Amino acid sequence: MTRTFIALEMNEAQQRHLSKVIGQVAQALPGIRWVDPAGIHLTLAFLGELSDEQLAEAISAAEKAASLVTPFSYRLSRLGSFGSQRQPRVVWMGVDEPSGTLLHLHRVLSRELEQRGFEIDKRPFSPHLTLARIKSPLAPTELQALQTVLTGKQQGLVSTESYPVTQINVMKSELFRSGAKYTCLKECVLKTEL
């Protein structure tokens, strides 16, 4: 069984920027467990534990979806959190992709996976990059610091750089005490214009 998801991986420039963001925000919130920037990705579909046959079907779905969508670019938009203000669970970096191609890619991929018997998350797609996971409730001072970061001016945290997307990746996730290790199983190149 292979713990599998389909995602956009970050390039080195994005990883450097996200490392800088995490470094800045972690000064205000040292008690939060921050993600290793080398492992940050934008998840399009989490599929869970798959047999070899299911993995082959997932790769087939990703290849088909990629062949139907043209390359695009996006920007990192703002910091936010999931969960309530009193008990946030995740700190994330948002993604701005005004052409709608990212949402189209997600819809096409979901359709291809569903046609192959995969159960699809029915919640609205909220493209983001997870920067931190918060396992236990934050102290009042930490909550205040997080809200200050999230509601304040985020200059220097967001990037005006545009990041190109030319492929989606079928990824393997292995969980260890030290954290998750991700391995790309298949790169699926987006449709090339003729």
C-alpha cells in the first residue's frame, strides 16, 4: 500500500521564499510546529493508502488531467489559518491564480479520479500551502501574536513573483517521527501547445 496524493511541487525559488516567511513568522510564534519548506506542496487530491492497481489508476487519471490543461502561473497571496480564531489548526499561504486554470485543473483531475472509482473530497477547493500544523491549543499570547500576523500588513511575506506550473506530480508520502518524507512517483506534464 502506498500513501498517495497528487500535487504541485514548489521550485527552489518558492522554497526559499517560504523559508523566509516561516523564519519571520516563527519569531512571533516560536511554539508552533512549522513545516520544512522543502516538503511544501499544493495538494490537488489526497488519495490515502492505495494498492498497486489503484496507484496505476491514479497515475492514469493524473496523466489524462494534465494532458487536458495548459501551463499557467500563480502568485503567493497572503497568510491565513484554518480552524476557529480561538483554536486554529493550520497556518497557510494562499495562492492567487486569476485565470482560473488552477481551479479548472482541480475539476478535471477530480472528474478523472472519480471516473476511476476514487472518492473525491466534496468540500470546495481552497488552494493553499500549509506552513504550520497546530496540534494543541495555543496560549492566549500566542493566539494574539498569530492574529496580529494574520491581520497586519504582510509586506515581505507575500511574493510578487509569478510561479509557473508545467506539471502535476503523483506523490508518495511516508510518515516518520521526524516528519513526512515525500517522493515523486510520476511527473505528469501539462498540455503543450502545438
